[in-house]
Amino acid sequence: MEQGVYSVITGSGSYIPTRRILNEDFLSNVFYERGGARIEKNNEDIIRQFGNITGIEQRRYVTDELMASDIAFFAARNALQSSGIDPETIDYIIVAHNFGDIPSDNRRSEMVPSLASKVKNHLQIRNPYTVGFDLIFGCAGWLQGVIQADIFIRSGLARRVMVIGAETLSRVCDPHDRDGMIYADGAGAVIIEGVKSDLPVGVVAHTSKSYTDELAYVLQMGASFNPEYIGHDTFLKMNGRKLYEAALKTVPVIIKECIDKLGLTARDISKILIHQANEKMDEAILSRLFALYGLENPPKEIMPMTISWLGNSSVATLPTLYDLISKGDFENQAFGKGSHIVFVSLGAGINMNVVVYKIP
């Protein structure tokens, strides 16, 4: 039997910012509704309800001197250290983000040069054939980068690809919008290599979808909810109810479609690493996925969550979660050799994707 070439993660890294922001730190904020009316409910009740729904108790923000490209570099360096490879042998550096570099003093996105170019520069990689480019795909960007890396490797266009997800959402969240408490900062990275194997390993299936009809603007940029806000900043805005409803309807289906490609069921999956913006939503997605297979009571440890202490760090969520588990830094969680894990992501666009990965 001729060996196939499969895309395998051979190193991972992450950067968790040092500033810990608790829910209580928002007690002094003044919150407004979308139409500009001040919310009369007291902040204790607002924050308590927020925590009960999302599961978020705290989140991490970068310090003032750091930007997305800096923490992307930290995660990339960490991944290179764990893989032990020569950086000059990397064929592609893919950096998923959505807002570029945002300085703390002016809050204006800097998209040029690309974050991938900055990371390559910081890593001091001189090989001109190491090609860097950015990928903007909402919170699903990092996983789409993994899918692109797999396509490059399987086609023979690349042997090694670094995929990074980095974001500083703290610099695009409106302090007068309750949804702003969801957002966090962080970075994660993986090294993906082409590995010959008699049996399928690594990335064994993937599916992507974009719903750009009535869902295209569920997340978009807009002015502060505070009508008296002074400044020209625009902030990330979300129609949370519409996103929630769309996710429950579509995400379990796309997960099943991807798993079905392998002739497996939800019972054959050992871990589901899902993008985390709302704990109750993710739990509902998991229950609905199992219901599609006629199954009840998903295993308790199948969906590890970091949202309670890391919040929603967008494209950094999945690679950070993978890195923590793979290095034994997540209590009671581990990847078993030969087991199947599923990566799931949903983001602005609306874009969503799934990757089934078999642990070598």
C-alpha cells in the first residue's frame, strides 16, 4: 500500500495576556441599549446575568505596549520551541486576525504591513520562500488557516506551515455595550507538517460554509451605544440573539456533515474543541449534535472550556485550547493516541468550519 501524506500538528504555542479583567471590573461602566437609551438595571444585575449566560468570569487583555503582531510572535516562537524545527524551513506563515495591529494610544487599525510579515520579521526568518499572508474570516479564521495549510500540504505545494491566530479585541469593544464584556485578547499557533503514513492521521476531514444572506451583518463595526461618546472610534457590534439562533440551527449540522465523511458518529469523537463566545450556546450545540445521531447525554469531558477565565479571544481560542491540552496544562484533559478530535468555529460573515483530526 502506497503511503499517503497527511497534515499533522508537530508543535503548538500560545500567549495568554497577563492582565486579568474580572467581571466586577465593569461595575463602574455605564451601559446603553442599541438605540442609545441608558440601561436602568443596576450593574450588579447586568453582570450577574451576563455571567450566568456566557459562563465568563474573567478575561485577559494585553498590556498597553503590545499589539496583535507582538503576541502572534510570542505564540509562534513558543510553537517553534515545542516543534524543534528550523524556522527557515517553513513554507507558509498564515496569520488569522480581523483587526490588524491596534495601538493603545490611538485605536486605529494598522493592516500594512501584514501581521504575517511582521511575525516573519520578528522571527528573523530570512528565507524568501517562506511566504506570509493574513487571513480574515471572523472568529473562524485560525481553523480556516489550518484547512488552507492542509490543502497546501496535500497538493505538494508545502511541507511545513505555521498557522497563527491573534487578536486584541479589548481595543475594539465598546465600554457602553454589555456585549463588550465577552471579548478578550490572546494568541495561539501551530506548526503543521506533511507526514507520510499508511493510515490516515492528522487532518482527515474538513468542511467550511459561509452564510452571507441575512446573516452577513450579524457582526459588524459601529458607533458607541453611548450617544454622547466623544471620538471617532468604531466598535465591534453583535446581534447576539440572531447569532445564537443561527448557531443552534447550523453548527450541529455542519459538524455532523464533517464527521459523516469518515463514516463515524459523535460517539467516535473523543474531544470537541469549539469556539467559545457563550457557554450555554456551546452546550446547546453539543446536545443538538448528539441528538442528530439519536444519542443522549454527551460525555462530560468531551468539550473542554476555557471561556470562564479566558473569555472570547476570537481566532486565538482554538489554538490556545489545543496548546493547553497537548502540553498537559489543562486539568483532566488529554489527547489519546489514535483518537479523533473535532475543531469547530463560527464567526463574522457568518463563516463556520469544522476539522476532524486524528491524533497520530
